[in-house]
Amino acid sequence: MNRTAHYQPALAWFALLGSAWVFVLVTLGAFTTTIGAGMAFSDWPLSNGSVNPHGWLTELDKFAEHSHRLSGTMMGLITLALALWLHFTEARAWLRKLGWWALGLVIVQGIIGGQRVKLDAMQVPGFEMSFGQMLRIPHGILAQIYVCLLFAIAAGLSRLWIERHGGTVTAPSARVRRIGRWCVALLFVQLTVAATMRHNYAGMAIPTFPFSTPEGGLLPVTWDYRVALQFTHRALAAVLGIGILAYSHVLWRETSLRPMLRWSSMALVGLIFLQITLGANVIWTARSVYVTTGHVVVGALTLAVTFLVTFLIHRDAVEAPAQSTA
């Protein structure tokens, strides 16, 4: 097929809808985990054998889990429609492939979520968690990759990307691109540690903040794997705080970028400040449900926005292979 990339408003807005809806799914998933409602129903894909189970609108644990399942189903349908729409109308092969990758990933996520329920009773020798409970960790990690895929698709379909309005004046410096990639990588590592910590019930393994002991010690007095996870999470937060501030600084000073991308540095500073504040309040409120849920959601949003900014800065590198073979 000989097709030329052009701005498709309806498709672009649909992709933007998917990027917004995924945060409904992330929020409901975070809330479900925070209140311990992942096994509110012991069957899957139905809930107590029904798509409208008794009590799901009146009992909080059932509402959290069933609404998470319903939002996941909606996300799957949105992704299926997006992949097919891209396949039949989008000229760029890399963008069509991203659509199929997103669809494949949402299917895998659904399967993992289902097996987490069905294999909840399968014990693993030498581990405190059952095999089903262990599946919560890759489920949380893959969700972050999925969010980034949706943001990449939405960015590639945007008028800004296609018509290069608000992007770059000249090629961005190697430094700003390199720091962006490092920040995205560090955020993904941090969220992987966070998912592992969260599902190992290590969120309060160090019950004081900012110090690790009530006496003001920087290091915990006693260590186990939960304490190690919590301390690693805190140490990475400090590194990320510095990294995001550095990235924001070079973004603001990067004259090759148009104002929109330069001003995004302010959003990154605001998000990392909010995330660290929420993290501190998770400890200070002894894991308040709403603070903890907000911490998970803002963490995913911080990764998504940092990835989006970095992806936009790499626009020419993404499009170059296709242009060189055109």
C-alpha cells in the first residue's frame, strides 16, 4: 500500500481517549490492591458467575475489583479498535506495529490478571506468597510499559508530531536526549521496585520518614528483604528527584526546543515534587488508602509524561528509518 502519513483527527482523539482511560484502569487497580480486594471474587473472567454480581455496587471490595475488571475489558476493546484502525488507515509501519504491540500487551495483562485469581491457592515452596499473588508483580510492571505504548501512539498521531508544530527548531542536543533516556529508565526501575515492594507488603517496612529510625538514623538498624526493598525505593526516589530536576533544567535551557516542550520541564518538576510528597505521606498516614492510591497513580503519570517528553524529543530519530526507505 502506498500511503502518506497525514493527521487524522478522529483517530488522534481516539488514541488520546485510550491514553486517558488507561489511568481510570490504573487508579482502580491501585485502589483494589491498596484495600486488599484482589480476591473479592474467586472466579474469572466472570465475577461470582455474573457480569453484574450481587453486591458489587454496595460492597466496597466487590466494587473495587469488579469495576477494575470492567474497566480492563473496556481498555481491551479500545486497544483492539485502535490497533485495527491503525492497521487499515495509518501509513507508518512503526505506528501500526505499536498498535499490535499494545493489543498483545493488554491481552497478556488480562491473562495474567485472570491467572492471579485462579492460581491464588497455588503455594510455592520457600515463598510466603502463592503463585497467584506473585503474578501481581509482573501485572503491575507490564502496566507501566502499556501506558508508555499508548502515549507513544497518541504522540505519533498528534498534529504536533505530524506537522512538527511545537516540536523542535533544530536537532536537540545529545545531552538532553541522553538525560531523558536515563530518567525514563530510572523511573521504570523505580516503579519495578515499587511494585515488588507493594506486593511484598513492604510499604511500611521502615515506618519513619525521612529518616530510617525514630532516632534519626539514615540506615535501618535491622535488615530483611522487605526493609531492603523499602530502603532501595527511598534511595532511588532521591536519585530520581535529582535526575528529574537536572532534566528539567536542560529542557528549559535547550534552545532547539519550541516553548511547549521547554515549558514541560515545569510539569516534570511538579510531578516529581507531588510524588515525593505523596510517598512521605504514605508513611506519615500509615498507608492511607487514598494517599497510597494517589502515590501509585502519580508514579505512573510521572513515567508517562517523562516518556512522552523524551519520545517527542526523539521524533526525528523515530521517523528517520521510515523516511530513509521511502
